[in-house]
Amino acid sequence: MATYTKFQCFVEDLAEKKHNLASDTLKVAFSNASNAPSASDDVKLADITTVSVSNLDSVTLSVSSSSQTSGTYKLVVADKTLTASGAVPAFRYVIIYNDSATNKEVICFFDYGSEVTLAKDDTFKLDFGTELFSLA
């Protein structure tokens, strides 16, 4: 199972109205082991060296729900299975970012522990569990 890590700058970005998670478009990007992101990085997507996703069918995520109950907000994102139409460069980190935000602000990343490679017709499932994150 991949390890979830929130970018610390995401907290400030929320407070400064850079995200509307109920309606913004969330996407995934990939980086390899030699370009590991760090939770303490105050970055935007352009600051991270990513690998090409041009051979993947779609990197857009579907928000299933964005709501709060009793003061706890939960963002639920549907699991996503990506299919490669050709080779995808090796990656270890899956980065979630807000494509609608002005600077494509980053939210979190998942560390898969080792490099993943995809050849033509391979699939890769992003399993977000019951929620991408919750805030209380």
C-alpha cells in the first residue's frame, strides 16, 4: 500500500482560498525516485520534476463527495485505474494537484516505495480508500 503524505503548504493554500475542492479539477502527476517530493516543500506543481503522462488515458480524478458532518470535512475521490497506451517512464510518487488553481497547487502525494513502470496496455490502480483526506 502506498504511503499518503500531505504537502504542508496545502494548509495555507486552503486558508488563502486557492482551492474549492467541491468543484475544482484534481489531477495526478508522477515523479521518480530521484525527484522525490517532500512534505515540507513549499511548492507548486511546476516546481516538481515530473515524468510524462502522455501515454496514460486520463489523469483527471473524480470527486465523489466534498462535505462536512459535525465539523469534520471529508474529501472522497473515486479510485482510478489508469491504462497505458504506450510506455510510461518509471515513477515512484503519485502527486495530487489542483489543476483549476492558478499555480496548479499541490495537495498531497503517495509514495509507492519503489519505482513503477508501465508498458503498453498495462493498468495501474490508484486506490484512495474511503477518503483522500479529512479535516477536523
